[in-house]
Amino acid sequence: MKAVIDFRAQLNPVQLEAVTHGTGPLLIVAGAGSGKTRILTCRVAHLISQGVQPSAILGVTFTNKAADEMARRVEKLVSASVPLSTFHSFCLRVLRAESDHIPYQRNFVVYDKTDQLTLVKDCMRRLNISEKHAKPRAFSNAISRAKDRLITAPQFAKSVKSYMDESVANVYSEYETAILKANAMDFDDLIMRCVELFQKQHDILAKYQQRFSYMLVDEFQDTNHAQYVLTKLLAQKHRNICVVGDPDQSIYRFRGAEIRNILDFERDFKDARVILLEQNYRSTATILEAANHVVSHNVERKEKKLWTKNDAGAPVSIFRAADENDEARFVARCIRELSDEQAIASLNDVVIFYRIHALSRVFEEEFRRARLPHAIIGDVGFYSRREIKDIVAYLRVVVNPADDVNVRRIVNVPHRGLGESSQEVLARYARACSISFYDALDQAAKVPRLAAGMKRKIGQFMTLLKKLQKAAQSMLPTEFIRLVLDETHYIEEMCGSGDTQDRARVENIKELISAAAEYENTCPDERASIDGFLHEIALSSELDSWNDSAESVTLMTVHNAKGLEFPVVFMVGLEEDLFPHFNSLEDPTDVEEERRLCYVGMTRAQKRLTMTSAYHRTVFGQRKVREPSRFLTELPSTHSEVRISDHRDSITDAPPPEQPRRGSATHVPDNGEYQAGLRVKHPHFGPGVIESVQGSGDEARLTIKFESLPGPKVLVAKYAKLRAAR
DNA sequence: CAGTCGACTATTTTT
DNA sequence: TAGTCGACTG
């Protein structure tokens, strides 16, 4: 198929260059709103119009949603469907296709975070590591980070440097044995096993290298080491590799992403063409300036200046609310006003970003009260709800009985009188004979120290499982789920208690059946199967199914905001300890990531940006005085407009319970008695000396030279949390 | 073995 | 605050 497309009308010269770049490596550094998605889609369309087979293009995006979106747009341009995927879904497909060549059986399953954590806990128990001493979460994270860097358990064991490392090494090793036995892979395994396969089996690698003559990787700044290695392996042969990224938008370092990959790309592909896209088409000049200004506070950053031809637009609106309820009310009122004034065409034009999900609750309550239609993205994902995990566990067990985690999940759900202690007996037996938990159940009759009554109950359970297994051979996912519900009486048992959550649970189960039906209808190869469905849901998230056609305001975390844009953006909870989050405050590098996160949020806005904070907020059930985020003070004052809640007085009347500070240092009076020369101490910057004071009272601006900082810093007295130092 | 109670503690962010 | 975890009792 050859159809010349003239992109010149819709692209600027730099974009055109990126789109029509021929062969060889290409690095596109695409600033926020510079038309990145358009370039990627046009490039794919361009390649196809040049005669490249769609199936020869490997496009990798960050989320399934982005993949779908891009596929849709490509299809519109050239009416060809290009297989776009995420790293994880691509690897899963490869591993399934090549299952004969990996140390797994064909029917392996994918473990999500919860399964992974259960398994880690299990391993810890076997190694006699107390959960109090070290958190399971810490171990699972450490294991994930190791896998991101392609470090195997034996390699990890060789490089231990501390006592903690040693524990991790032990758990890691135990975990690897267990997960392999369970015939399961976690998210990180998908990448790592795929790399391993390619490195060990050159013929297989060659096959995929041959197949994909062009590669595109989106959100390159958020790829981890393993993903980059995978990319390099695949691109080695043709070297037609195009990566797109923006270092300023790297927000997944905590998950192993390496911004360095962008720099390494130029090193690894010396002949790479580098194209910088710096014109922003999305935001008003004011918003863009403000965002640029904030992110320019990052030290570890390559200088880059986005610009735009767009109008200045309204100033960035800063609002200080009395407390979190006041904040939510304010946002709701603003949205109403915008809507009434017809400043927005639809509620879909509005989004609310917060740093952590916990903040969504207040807004949810307020919006419900205000009858403002809204959709909350994320939080407890659909597939991690208990009832869904329970039912899905049955599917998983039927497909892969070796999956101990899920066998143990369902063995007593619904209750069958097979509690903790008999499970423990079985688990011990299984381990002694080195068989799976399932096999132990199957041989229950032979297991000593098990009451006859138990053996009978286990027998009944096994009869049920075998019946299900047999039925599964010839059933579609929907039919099978219904069968499970019938046979186990799950709904009656778990949802018949009159609990308020029961109705939602039943709804969720119905939703699961719908999802299965949806899968069956769209299954590409007409071979809808239970394990196919399992793989489908393993990598799906709520964001993917987010339907932006419903008329409603969207609420989501800033992390979910990547790649999206909205005419009206509210960023809420901009307070120290929250955004930047307190876990990041120790390490300047982490704070820089928070700042990039803030930058990503701000640059989603097209027309209006409002950033709010509260004077008081209830955190951990305790009312606390809050300090506005440093990111707010980093905004250029010329581009913003500050408003303070009318309710402020009524709040400040109530004396905040001033928590006693440790140590003998006294509070610097916040009634304006600052003077140059005073030695002070700041919670983050440490000791310093006031160089000069401008203004007085709370609003006084203090220029302070901190010992920890190279130059003096200007702080507003009220928010500086200063203490006197001797 | 299961249900209830109280204590406790944890909160980023996600494919 | 709320959700989880563990101990205790029926």
C-alpha cells in the first residue's frame, strides 16, 4: 500500500523532520505539549505509506490506553492496524509464543502486586524473618528493583553489602524458587525473562529482529534498564529505532526508570539523529512560563526552554483554602461557575490532580453533595477488589494448578471448614514432598496428622475443582465464571449478609462477567480462552477502560496524567509533606522528581490552571497546620494570582494544637520580630543566618544564607517554619 | 474453626 | 481515619 500523505500542512518543519526521518536511530526530545503523539502517529503512518508493512513496526507505549489511542489515530490516517503494545504486553506475547523455550509451562500465569506480596510473605515465614522486623513490601520492592536491573537472585547474593541486603538475597532466592514452581511470573519477570530468552536463544532473537524492521518507543524517559536492554536487542539488526522522551517528565524513578537511558541512547547509537521539539501547542503562554519556571529549579537538568505562540491567557490561579473541605468546596464552585458561564464546553474539560489517592475522598464527598458528575480514576483497581480476586483465583487455579498462592486463596473461600491450621499441615506436607499445594490436597488421604473430617472436606473440594477443570476445557470465560458462581454459591455466601458493601460486590461480579464478554467479543484470534482472558486482565488498569465520553469531571493522581491534556486543570493539596511528598524530602534527587511531577501536572493545562492548598488538613486523623508547597513559591509571581479563602479567619481563630518541638530551640516569633543577623534553623535547609528582611509580620520576606546552600534563599516568614538557633 | 473485638500502624506514585 | 492484623472466645 502506497499513499503519499502530505504532512506539511499539519506539521512544523522540525516535526516534519522527525516524521519523515528515514532509516537509522532517532532520538526525539519532545517537550510537554509539543505534539509528541501526533508525531508518533504520523511517523507510523508515514512509514506505512512508504511501503513498510504494519506488522513490521513495533510500537511501544507506556500504557494500554496510550497504545489504543495511537492505534486508533494511525488507523484513521492510513486505515491499517498497527500492533502497538506496552513493554509488558509485548513481552507476554513473546513469552507465550515461545513458551517451549523458557523454563515455564505453556499455561503460566501472571502475578500482580498482591500475589507477589503474598508470596513474599510466605517466603519470609519459611525463612523465619519476622514481618515486624522488615516489611514485606520492602522486600518485594527490592526484588523488583533488582529485576529492573536484570540482576538475578544468585547475582544479587554475590553483591550483598549489608545485613539487609543479605536478607533480601535470601528472600529473593526463595521467592524465585517459589514463583517458578508456581509456574507464575510477576510483572518484572515478563521483561527479564524476555531479555533472557533473547540473550540465550539467538535464533529466536533473530526472528523477532527480522520481523520488526522499525521500532518506536514512547515515554522513553520512563523506561528502566531491562526495558532498554530489550529495546537495544531488538533494534540491533535494523537500527531503525526511534525513541521519544522528555527528561523533564520522568516521574517513575521510584519504579526503576532511568533518565540516563536518554543519554545512553546517544552513546549507544553514535549516529543517532537528535531532534528537539520545543514549541508547545497546548498551553497558554502564562501556564507554560509558570511551569518552565518551576521545573527550572531542578539542578540535575539539561537546560531546555519550551516556547509557544499561544496567547498569554489568564494568570495561574493560586488559592489558599481554610481546610480540605473548604478546598473541595472552592473547586466545586469554580467548576460550577465555569460551567454556568459556558467557559467550558463540557465537564470533560475539567480534571483534578492530586499527589495521593487519599485526597480524592473529600472531593468525592463534596462533588456528590454538589451533584457534580465526576469519575475517579485508579485507587483500588477493579481487579484487585476482593470479590474479583476470589473469582479470578478460581480461573487461575483451573488453568494452572501449580499456582499455590491462588489455590490457597480459594481453598477456604467460601468457607469450607478448611482453616489456617489444616492448611498449615498441608503446606508442610507439600514442602516435605516437594509437591505443589494442589497435589498435597489431591493426596490428602495419605497426609498424616489430618483428621478424617478434614480429609472428607478436602475430598469434596477436590471433586469440585476437578469438575471445574473438566468443564473449563470446553467453556468460554463467561460461562465458566457463571459455573464457578453456581457451584460455590459465592454470591450467597459472601454477599448475603446485608452488609452495605454486598450490593457493590455483586455489581462488581456482574462487571467481571461483562469484562469477560467484552473479551470474548473482541478476541482477535476467535479463540477466546480462559487463560487468554487471564492474560488480558493481568496487564489492564482502570485508566485503560476510562471512558471519557461520559459527561463528568475527572479526578486522578498526577501520575495518571501523563500524556493527557485538559482545558481546565485543578492541582490540589499543594502543601509541603504532601507535594512534595514527605518520603521524598530526605533526598534532593527525589524532590526533583516531585518537581517534575508538578511540572507534568501543570503542563496538562490548556487554558486554565488553578493550584490550591489548605491551611489546615486532617492527616492520619489529626488536624494539622499546613505549609504551602515550595513549588508554589517557585512560581513567578507575575504569572499568578493569589486568593485566600473567606473562611480563613474562622479557622485561624481556633488555635491549632501547636505540637511541642523537641530540643531546646525556641520558635522564632512569627509576629515580625525578625532581623538581619539572626541565626535560624530550617527543617529542610538546616542552620543559616538572616541577611535581610523585607516587610514585616507574617508576610515578611526573609533573605537567608543557609550553610547547606550555595546562595541565599528568600523565604516568606509565615511559611518558613524557622526556629532560632544559637 | 470462625467471628469479633481491639490494637495498631501506615499511606506515595503503577505496568 | 480506616483498614489490616492478631489474639481471644464461642
